[in-house]
Amino acid sequence: MVDLDVEAPTDSDRGMLNAASGLAEGELLVDQHRGWYLDLPDRGEQIVNPAAIGGGFVFFNSFQPEGGTKGFCSDLGKSKAYRVPLFRPENDEGREFGEGVPIPPIIVTVKLNSGEPSCTGPDCGPGEIPNEIVTVCIGCEGFDPVEICPSGRQRSSRGVSRGKY
């Protein structure tokens, strides 16, 4: 039974959800909040390029400059990757993956079959190129491609299923 006397929250009543708090069981983001935000955990850490959305996640990178006195090129700062569920945000501490300002995440769909028979022999490297179309994110973990799957499970370029960063 639905109580029709309860008024739905208006835009002025709905605030932004802190992703670290998450949503209550059964709560929908769009019913209670105008959006969400994530406080970055490290001092001086900042988002320096656009995010990408794929497979139900928001992918973005941060940069934290060194700020020390070691000299301009001695320490380039650190880069961290974040992956947060788009509609059920949760806290993510990020995963450090490199130095310097990161490249922005870019999601592309590619066909892996070259139209030629797969390479065989000792000079070809491991595995065979499958005949499939995949969606990957370049820049979600530096230059290592991350496969974007509609089910929300992410795989690295090596085909290993990824959990949370």
C-alpha cells in the first residue's frame, strides 16, 4: 500500500550524497539526492581531467603533486585511479598507478580480429587474438587497457577479472 499523503522531496530538499556514506538498502539515488560526490582522501589530491562512464561505473584519475623541495623533476607526484558505481556510489580510496599528471580515461570499442590468421610460433607471444568486439578504457589504469563489461565486472588487459581497486 502506498501512502499518498507523503510528499516526494523537492529539488531544494534533495542534497548531494557523500559516496563514503553510500545508500541505504532499497534507497534510490535519483529519489533522494541530486547527485553524489567523493571526498579525495589525500592532502593536495585533485582531479585534473574529465571522467568517463562505462559499464555502470564512473572512472576518473587524480593527481597529487609532491610539493617538496627536491627539485622540479625529481618527484613528479602521484596518480591514482578511481572506479565508483554510477547509481549506487560507495567510498573508493583510489589505487596508485603512476607518477605525473595522468592521461584522461577514454572508452573505446574495438574489433580484435585483424582479418588474418592468428600468429603462431615462438615470436608471437602468449595467446591467440580472439575474433570479438570489446570495449576498453585507456587511462583508467594508466596505459593498461581495462575491459568494460556491461555486467560491471572489469578485466585488465590480461583478461584477469578485477575486483574493487
